[in-house]
Amino acid sequence: MTSMTPARTSPPADRPQLGLRERKKIKTRTAIRDATYALIEEQGYEATTIEQIAERAEVSPSTVFRYFPTKEDIVLTDEYDPLLLEELSARPADEPWMDSLRHVMRYAIGAATTDEPEVTKLRMRLMVEVPAVRSRMMETMSVTGGLLCQAVAGRTGLAPDSLEVRVFSMSLIGGLLEVSMYWAENDFQGDLADLVDRAMEVMEKGLPTEIR
Amino acid sequence: MTSMTPARTSPPADRPQLGLRERKKIKTRTAIRDATYALIEEQGYEATTIEQIAERAEVSPSTVFRYFPTKEDIVLTDEYDPLLLEELSARPADEPWMDSLRHVMRYAIGAATTDEPEVTKLRMRLMVEVPAVRSRMMETMSVTGGLLCQAVAGRTGLAPDSLEVRVFSMSLIGGLLEVSMYWAENDFQGDLADLVDRAMEVMEKGLPTEIR
DNA sequence: CCTTCTTTTGAGAGTTACTCTCATTTCATG
DNA sequence: CATGAAATGAGAGTAACTCTCAAAAGAAGG
């Protein structure tokens, strides 16, 4: 899911013969992001202004806004969701639903923590510390939620816009988001994959000591 | 929870001999809120500026910000959470946890839909339509989540900051928030309490057709 | 290479939510 | 009524965004 996946330098997979124009666009995009990360490390999130970002990325402020609709998006945006959903639908149809999810989550976590661990951690830290970032993250998670609904519906045969599917998806996403926060708040101790396992256990079976 | 409870004209219960100062404060607070609601009905959320709100409420813009930290808060803020938690902890200790929750939810829904149904609906509509409002709502829900953790912990004997409790609380809140959205998106058809029941069923037992 | 068309960029002005400060007013109290 | 504390208003300032328009830079064809 969004929170687990790092922002990529280049779009995953396809890169066949891009024109100079396209290549430049990618370069500016990452220039802006890198500038932002660097400035945030130096001064913190709030203290970093769009103007500073623009200056360091050597573009105009207008351009920054052209590439990212909000300041938070510079930090958060990634393009992994479709990949994950694909991964999810590629799972065997007879596999228990929660097991499929677990696999996909592991996959996502692997990608995020191997690829660019510092960036991933920075993002999670910002999520915990900066309300605006957290909000924006939740926003994008609810978009992810919509996609998840499709996947769940496809798998279970339920309607994607039914209350049940929607509630299930959102509560799942809420839970997973909380895992990230927990991990970040506890200084990234332990293995994120293990935490996710524990979380999914809870969401599947309820609290450990709960009296049914 | 927050999403279900209407903003009150006066703080619930206690009003024993308030000084003129306090009474005036309450009056301005509701004046601002009423002005906001009215303007939003007339022009929509985005088109309504703080200046307009201030003008109609007959206070200065500064005062508006003194009472509400953000524009979204004018619409969303209520003070019901503590009440609900109290209600929750007042439930018999041997009652199954989910049953307790169900009761409290019913209570909250009853209060919200009986008290000021139009306001409640307006808020939910804004939640669906205005991203900023939705974000802010999610923010406050995550605060509520923290409180809920305490309650869950007290009941189950688990640590309030344990991963399990936190995940459980947040996924619950995510699910309940989605119920509100669903209700609003479907033009408030059907009984909210029924929807909440169905949602809690999902969160307790998983999706209907799920193969365990 | 040069022309023409399209896309991307930069500059600048404007809006609005929000912050901070300080003087003034308004209530509380003895 | 005097004195102190709290609430208000006025105003200046910041920074994230939005919009518009003209200049610059790649794409494509002759």
C-alpha cells in the first residue's frame, strides 16, 4: 500500500525510447523530490518552503506546483498501487483471501525497505510528526481503499460498492496505516513484516484475549 | 464517535451559574458556527471565506481563528468523545466487547440523528465532498482512536499502546468512518444504526462469503 | 538549417487560510 | 469605583496555492 512503498526515481518497468521531453520531465520530478527530502532533513518539514525547494531544484515555484498539487504530495506520491493490485489479482483464486493479502503486503514491504530504506523511513516519520502529511496520506489511502474494494469484490463476488466490502477495505487500510505509525513511533525497531502479520491476525480474528 | 455527533449549541449537561464572560463565549462560538453553516448552504464550502463568516457572525476574523484553529474545525468540532467513552466504560465488564461497542454506537447515532439531523447530514455531506474536511475528520478520528485504545485496553487488560490494541482501534474507526461516508453517498437512505450493525458484523466476523 | 506547431516553463499578480503583535475594550473582583 | 485579567479588533506578515500570459524549448516536416 501507499505507506509502504517508496517514491521511485523512475516509473517502474517500461522505459522504451523516451523523447528528450519525457526524460527531462522525469528529471525535474526527481530533482524536486530530492531537493525536498534534503531540505526537510536539514530544516524540518514546516520550515521548508516551496520557494526553497524550487530554488534548490533549479526550477521556478510554478513548476513545482505543476508537478505536485500540494507540498505533502512531493513527499508522499508514488505510483505503486496498481502494481500491488496486479500482484494481488495474480494470486491463485482458491487461496484464502487473507493469505493473498499477506503475501502482497510482504512483497510491498520488501520493495519499500530494500529499495530506499531512508526515504521510506523519512516518509513514515513525517507521517507521525506532521499532521498535514498524515492527513494527505489518509486521503490517498482512501483512494487505495477504493481500488482495494474492486479487488476484494472481484475475489469474493460481492459488489464493490457494497457496504460490507467498503467497510472491510477501509478498516483494513486503517489498521495497516496504524502499523506504519507504530513502527515509526517505536524507532523502526523489529521487522515491519512481522508487525503486519500481527496486525492482520488481529483484523482477522479479533483481539487476542477477546471473549467471543 | 466524532462523525456521528452533531456540534452542540452548548456543552452538554453542566451549566451552573456561568459568568457573563463564559456565556458570551458560548454565544460567539455558536454564532460563528451558525454563520458558517448558513453560508455553506448558500454558497458551498470553498466559496465561503473566513471573512464572510466573521462578518455574518459579527466578529472580527481574528476572533474566528481564536475560536477555531482551522476552517474545517468550525464544521467538525464537537465535544462528545469523552461522553461516549464514559458511556462505554459504564457498560458491564462481562458484556462481550463488541456488544458494548454496538450499544454505544447506537447511543451516539441516536443523539446525532435526533438532536440536529440537518447539521449532522450537512457535516457528512461535506465529509464526502470536501477533501479538506474529510482529512480533518480523519485526523480527529485518529485522536478518538487513541482514546478508544485506552478503553479497549482497560477492558481487555492489554497494553493501550500495544500494536494489537492500536490496530484494532484504528481499523474499527476506519470502518465506522466508511459507514458514514456510505450513508451520505447514498443520500442518507436507510437507518444509520442498521448500517453500523452490518459494518460491525463485518469487522467482527469478516466478509460474509469469505472462506476461512 | 529553418519554420511551424505544441508543450513546458517562468514571471507576476492575486487569493486565502492562518499567525503574531499590540492597543483597546470588556468583564470580574475587592 | 479602581485595579487586574481576559477577550477582542486591527493590522501587518507569511506561505501555500491559483491563474494568466508571454517566452523558451523540444518535435516534426520541408
